[in-house]
Amino acid sequence: MALLQQNEEFDADAYKEKVIGIASDMVMHDSGSHFHTTKAQLLYAPSGCMTVTTSGRQFVLPPFRMLWIPPNEVHRVNFRNIVSYRSIYFDADYAVEYMGSYLKVLHVNALLKEIIERVCFWEWLPPDSAQENLLSVFWDEISRAPEEKLELKMPEDRRVKKLIEEWTQRLSVPPMLKTLAKDTGAGEKTITRLFKKETGLSYQEWRQQWRLQRSIELLVEGNSIGEVSYILGFSSDSAFIDFFKKHTGSTPLQYLMKNA
């Protein structure tokens, strides 16, 4: 077990143990882009919300989602409020047998939540029989966990990537297409073609998906519907609720309650 402080560094590849759990309460954290060569990682927060950017996608991880990160996958973890951070590292050969070698977001049920918490706080020793039994239950539950598909593919064009980085740092909403074209020096048709080619979405569709991810993050952080509506530039609270329901099938309150 490792209880990490806010800016303490941790190198999972430096350890030989089959299973390593770490825990921390952090705020305003940015891990920077990195990867693990010998370990697969399970990333989860029982409270708060994380945003994870990989080489080509962005994921939002509220308390009812976890991210499986295979070895050698470049990723960056950000959160802007207090987050109870939990991470379990598995020896690559051991983990791939169960999880394969691709990124996946899985739903976290009550039992998985408790097992993750237990593993993150046990000693870094070869698992005893009771711990091996717990790991067996863990893998069984993981195999049954529904996979979540709410992700955002990120464009590769360097001009757009630079602007996205600036939006992220300022916590600002991506602008309308006309403004983005002006900021990049490219025409609106060029931007539209670029996003369609690199993300599979038009810029407007991509921007809406970005707003949806950010809205989940803001709601989990405890912001009211009115506050989220204002921050994300909706014309009214009802417009935001309609938008959220269209994309998730639930109102914001229903969404949080059913995933509590």
C-alpha cells in the first residue's frame, strides 16, 4: 500500500510485485503524459471525477466508472477538484490474461468498489490465500462489468491540439466553428473536414460531446444544474436538461441517482 501526497512521484515499473495498490486524496492534479512498460493499470476514484487523455481519446471517469490501461499506453490524468484517487497496478503478463491489451472503461458496482478499496490498502507482499480468493472474485466481477462507451476521440492536427490544450488549461468551452476557424487560420469547411476525418464527428458534434463530458464532471463535483448550464453556455437550465437527456437517456439528476 502507498498513501501518496499531492505532488509525490510514484514509478510503478520500479516494483516487481504482481499487484500494487495506491491511494491518495488530491486536488488540481495533472499527471503529465506518461506510460508504464511492465504494468497494466486500473484507475478509479470513489469520489470526485477524473479526465484521462490517451494518445487519441479523452475519457471522463466519475465514481461509477473505471479505466483499464494496458502497458505502454500513453495517458494523462487531470482533475480540478478534490478526488479520492485509487490505482491498482498489475504485472503485465498476469493482467493481460484477464483483460486483454486494449483500453476500456467499465462500470463499477458496489462489490467492485469495495474490492478496489481493499486492494489499494493491503501490504505489497505476495498475496496470501485470502487475498488470492479476493482477486478471483475481482476478476469474475470485472468480466461481468458493462463496458461504457462515453469517450471523445481527439483530433491530431497540431493547430487544433494546441487550442484544445489551451481550452483545458483555462477550463473554457470550445468555441463555435466560426471562431475556431479564425483562431486556427483555416476555413470553416477545412475545419469541418478535418474533424470528420480525424474524429468521425463534425466539429459541432464533437463540441457537443465535449460539453457532455464536462457536464458530467461538473455535476459529480457538486455543481447545480443552473451552474453547469451557465458554465457550458446553454441558453437556459431546461435547454441543458434537454441536451443531457438526449445524449444519456436521463435527466442530470436521474443520471447521478441511478449511478450512485
